[in-house]
Amino acid sequence: MTKRVSILGATGSIGDSTLDIIRRAEPGVYKVVSLTANKNAEKLAALAKEFHVEFVALADEAGAKSLQALLAETQIEIGIGQGALIEAANRPADFTMAAIIGAAGLEPTLAAVAQGNHIGLANKECLVCAGETFMKAVADSGATLLPVDSEHNAIFQVLEADQPDGVKRLILTASGGPFRDKTQKELQSVTREDALNHPVWDMGAKITIDSATLMNKGLELIEASYLFDRPSAEIDVIIHPQSIIHSMVEYIDGSVLAQMGSPDMRTPIAYALGWPSRINAPVERLDFAKISQLSFFDPDVVRFPALRLAREALEAGGCAPCVLNAANEQAVAAFLDGRIGFTDISKVVAKTLERESAGRDYGCNPGAVEAIIGVDQAARRTADEQIVSL
Ligand code: NDP
């Protein structure tokens, strides 16, 4: 049977890898239903034509004319603006890849969840800013959430979900990013280009910077807590520079189950797309004889305070992870624009958390999506003030 697939965030790195797997499949295995992008009308139009999609959505209204001109000779339906992202997510699909970057992915992903089908979840920020609300929406709709983040996908593969009491802890691995061995002083002068040069993974710009600050691992810690219903104390992070082991689960009998593979997102994407069957992924195979070493060490939360901040936000609960995420998105954008330095990213996040926690019931569960978006926007304004005042 043909699997109907939609991709939210089709023009990004996860979108590319997903479409690469679909492109290589036998004709008729997949039908691409809808694709979305933010600004990149040219790439969206090219993909829409190549995959004969039904509907495309471009979030940024400035690109409307260009997209309409590019698709003028086709029958492809076009939607523009935020509402169009929801329309794309509402199109009946067996599998939706949620790969918009940042909190912008929350509402479209929730719309896809409401269909009750399979969701490949790459957008970790959804769970960070709306963990309880998001998981409740999944439970209410009966959707199947298939983690795409390689660490969570690894845990999903080795977790004996029917025996939750047998699990002692989850162990998330981290490559450590490009600045793993830099001193605190050296970190102050690293450039945007240095930070975008990830030693192992080829990813979009925002997540690459998050990997360099270790905020990515912090966001993943929060993501894992909601996805697998485990408290902070039962989730550890370990630096594993080779990124061969993508994460592990330790059981109470001392067994540790790990999932391994080449550091290539097409493996977790293929796992989610094919689930519950295994499908081919065109990735380099592990050659154990050539892997001379698998090394591990504890993360340094003094040089990389983002990981500590994320753990604290998870433990504070309520709005704190949403504030952390919003502040981080603003700070990373400012770093990419050259407005702040690398070590300022964590400072902005820390100051925003501090400011936003003063005078409000910080531990409250914001509940409805509108309330979460309100918290997100207020935190962005506070983060912007911190950025200007640095
Ligand atoms: P990219 O930046 O490469 O792509 C992001 C996609 O989202 C693009 O299609 C972009 O459109 C679209 N987009 C950006 N901003 C908005 C917005 N405001 N509204 C609607 N659409 C928007 O990101 P990645 O593919 O790297 O990451 C996507 C998600 O997957 C993130 O949540 C990330 O954390 C997660 N992830 C990514 C991994 C990776 O290897 N890349 C690994 C694990 C998780 P446009 O091209 O027009 O800007």
C-alpha cells in the first residue's frame, strides 16, 4: 500500500534526508502529500514539482509571488502564511515528518498529531516548550510518536517499554561538538564559522550551534524526559566523540542496551518512516575492525553551562523549559547575525530564566497552546533585552 507522507520543514537538513530516502524507494511506495518551508520558495517549488505533491505551504508571505510564479504551470495547490502550515499538516497523511526548526513547529506538529497517524518527531523544541500538553495531545489522538532525533530514536529502539520498572536510567550520548577541547578563554573568541563546523554531524545552522554550546543535549534531556516519562535524575549525558553509540538504556539487572550506527540521520529517519518494518537506508555501514576506539567522558558544565541550565529548567518544570528554549532561539539567532559572542548565548539564556522566574508562578503548567505561545513570546522579548544590554 502506498504510504502518504507530509514533510513540515521540507527544505531543511532533515527534509533533505527524508526526501533522499523517498527518492530512492520503488515507485508507488510513497506519495508525498504536502511540503512546507519558511522562506525558500525556489527549493520548495523544485521539490514540489519533483515529487508531484498535492499542496505546498510557505510561511513567509514575502515569498508568495515567487512561489506562485514558479508553480504557475502546475496543479499544485499553494498556501501562504502560518495558517497554510496548519493546512499542510491537516492534509490526510499516514506519516508526517515534523522537521520545522524551533518553537515555530509546535502548532503545525500538533495539527499533524491530531490526525492520529504516525509522526516522525525531529522538532525537539515542540516537546521542550510544551512537553505535557504535547504528550497529552498524542495520547488523546492515538498518534504514534516516532522519535527521529538520533539519541531518542536509539532509546526507542532499545527500550523495553512494557517493563518500565526494569529501567534504571537512560544515557544520552553527545559528540561534544567542535569546541569539546577548548578552554573557557578560547571559547570567548570562537567565530560563527568555527561553531558551524561540526566535527561529526551535518545539520541545519541552529542545531549545529546548539551542539557547540551543548544546549542541544540540554534540549534533548528535556525531550527524553517527556518522551519516555522519566525524571531528570534518571537521565544521564555522556560525551562520546565518535558518535557511534547513539544512546543507551541501563536496566536494573546491570544490562546496558545500546543502538549503534554511522552518524547519519538517514538511519533514524528510515526507522521512523518504515516503522514497524525496517527499510533500507543508504548509509555507510559500521566496520568494527576499523573503529579503533570508543571513548566516553563526563560533560563539563562549567565550560558548557547550557546543559546545566537545561537540567535546571527541566527540574523547575512548568514554564521553565519553554523560557529556556525561547531565550536560546533568540540568542542563537543573535550569535549567527554577529550581534553577540559564543559564550554570550548561555548568559542570555541564564539571565532570561532569572528574569522570567521573578514574580510569576514559574512552576505552573501553562496548559493550553495559546498560553504556551504567550510564555514563549514574553521570554523572547526578555531575551532580546538581554542581548541588547550585554
Ligand atoms: P534546518 O534549519 O535545516 O531546516 C528547518 C526547516 O524549517 C526548513 O524547511 C525551514 O524553511 C523551516 N522553517 C524555519 N523557520 C520556520 C518558521 N518560522 N516557520 C515555518 N518553517 C520554518 O533545520 P534541521 O533540518 O537541521 O532541523 C529541523 C528540526 O530537526 C529541528 O528541530 C532540529 O532540532 C531537529 N533535528 C535535526 C537534526 C539534523 O541532523 N539536522 C538532528 C536531530 C534533530 P526554509 O528553508 O525556508 O528556511
